[in-house]
Amino acid sequence: MHFPDLEFCIFDRCVRVRCDDERFRYLILANYGVFAQPADHADLDYTVRRHASGGFYITRNGETVVNETSSEAVDYLLVYLLEKLITIDLEKLRTDLYFVHSSVVERDGRAVMIVAESGTGKSTTAWALLRHGFSYLSDELAPIDPASVEVHPYPHALCLKAAPPEPYSLPGNTVSTERTLHIPVAALPSPAVTEPRPLHMLIFLRRDAQISAPALTELSPAEAGARLYVNTLNALAHPGNGLEVAVRIASAVPAYTLNAGELRATCEMISSLQKGV
């Protein structure tokens, strides 16, 4: 069966995905549906096909760039590898933006970046904060305009590695892969943000199994700049190999390290902090 092309507008660039596999289309639309928009051209053009063995391959402009022959965790790998590919390609097209590995939420028009290594809990924290009056920009990627210090939204489906504790349970239409849980934007407690927001605060999240109560420490611009730089994805595309931009951003807003404790207490601390700054 032949299906129409999937077309998305992400960071003002047109992404086209050709895919005739029904399950793969479902996963792609579940993750990128909020970006769906007809296009008369494609800045990035991909084709996704399933191998007879059960794996898949992805071509870009006719050239194979992913060839996954394993039939293990196929749904997870498709979502992960396609997003990785699209993200890297978009970074090359939008070198004017400073891409940081970070979750982003906002309230009252002001963006809060939660920066952390994978597995620290930034996406779970972002999901929980949506139950505390925040709105969603991203759970993975923070593209910052260095001139305006605004954060561009990247509201693909919010991705968790494990179900969160009560009262932050997942909606019924959460999409599951073998290793991840994806909450479609339509299932979020509030509409996702679709326009850039001024950066208001940087929070560098840590997790210590020995700590139950969250602990907050304010950072100097130099410390915050160094931490931000470590989590930058396209530093070499910017002046001074990106370090100048990191320091400029960190000097523009308050920054903190947060040793995360129990999830509700952590969210309440972030909420109070955002209101008070």
C-alpha cells in the first residue's frame, strides 16, 4: 500500500519522510505530528523502509544513512535513530542557533531550561512540571538564539524511559516502544508552546539516590557557562568554538544546580524559584 509523504516544519525547515510501513508511520506521527505541515519543497528528504528480516533502513536524498538489520527493539531504534538523524541534520541547517541537550518548560512566557545528562530525570521532571502550571517546549533539545537569548520550541512527543510515580501517571494514549514511553503533544495537560520564549533561568539537574529532599545551589556565570558548554551539541558552529556563546547566555540569566529529590518536592522547588526570580 502506498501512503502520502509525511511533511513537517521544524525550526522553519521542511522535513519530508516517505514511509509505507503502517507501524512506522504511526510512530513517526506520534512523535512529530505537532510539526505536520504541507510543504512544496524539502530541505531534508528521508525514506524509511522495513527490511524483510524485520529491521529497517533510512535513506537521505537517496543515500542509505541508517541500516539496522536486527529485529530486536525495532520500534525503539526507529524512533531513536530517526530523531538523532533529523536533529543532527537540522543543526547543520540552523547554525545560527545554539543547540543544548536540555528539557525546556515555560510559565508566564518565561522559559526554564533543565540541563542534565541522559538518565538523570530531566524529561520526567519536565513532565511533572506540566502538572504544576508549566507549559511544554521540549524534553530533549533547547535551540537558543544567541542574540536574543530566546529558546525555540521543539515539542515532539515527550519521551520517558520509565513510568513516573503518582500523581504524575501517564495518559492512556501514551505510545510505547520496547524501551521508551512517548506522550503525544495532544495528551499534555496544557497546549505546547509553538513560539520562541525568552530564557529566564538555567537549572542543572543532578540526581543522588541518597537525597530525598531537593537541594539548590546558585552558580556564578563562569560556572554556569562551563556546565552549559559541556551540554552543547553544536559548539563548533559558533564563535570561539561556542564557549563565548555559553558564557553570554549564562551571564544573562540566573543559574542553579539542583540535586533532585522526591519528584513533587523537586517540582515545587522549581515552581517557587521561577515565581520568585
